[in-house]
Amino acid sequence: MPPPRPSRPAGDQLIVTDSVSIPLSEFDYEYMRSSGPGGQNVNKTSTKVRLRWNVGDSPSIDEGLLQRIQENYRSRITGDGEFLVTSQRTRDRETNRADCLEKLAEMIRQVATPPRKRRPTRPTRGSKERRLQSKKKRSRQKEMRRPPGDGD
């Protein structure tokens, strides 16, 4: 399987995988002040970005993918069904906005393929023999602890 290519906004779509793309119009952005170092300018500019996406009402994803997103990212979804992603890596609003989109795409990419069903297997003959040998060994150990003549 080829390595996942980085997502990119193509026009007005965020392309996550070959089968999943989300219109950028589904996203809302909030801008706020970033924390951490940055000098005097950090107190004046709102460069931290919070992306909000109403994942429950999104027509862009199918029911199975929606369910996996809700199971795996329960802590990122608000009571109103909005998926939250924040970024404050840089002091540039647009770079942080692109970083939010990339983070979201990577999270969706991780749950995009459904998990494989487990095929039940039988224990091998060797594993059965090893199990029985370990039981016999343990039985002998316990038997050797008993004083002679008991149980005869």
C-alpha cells in the first residue's frame, strides 16, 4: 500500500483519501490569542485557530466512517456534535488554519478503512502439546511438595 499523501485543499474541497473529500464550506473557524512566547505582538494578534466541523450533519462521509470517527474521537466532539481541532504552532493565522485541516485529514485517514473482521483460528498441535506439558510439569512440582505416603 503506498504511503498516504498529504491532504490538500483542492479548490473548495479538503481531499482526505481517494474516496473521502469534504467541502471547505462545512468548516467554521474561530481565531483567538495564542499562548506561549512571541513577544509583544502575541498580545495583539489572534493567530490560534480552532476548526469546528459538524460531523454528525456532514453529507460528505458515510455512516460507517461517521461511527468510527465518533468512537475513536469521542473527546473531540462536543455535545452539539461539532468536531474540534486547534492549532497554534506558528504565529501565522493561515498556516495554523492549514495545520488544522491537515490534522483533521490525518485523523480521518486513520479511521477511514474499516477494521478487518477477526477470523477465528484453532490452536496448533504444538501449542496443545506445550500446554499439556506445562500442566504436567506444574502437577509434578506440586506433587513433590507433599509428604510421602499422603493420598495412597
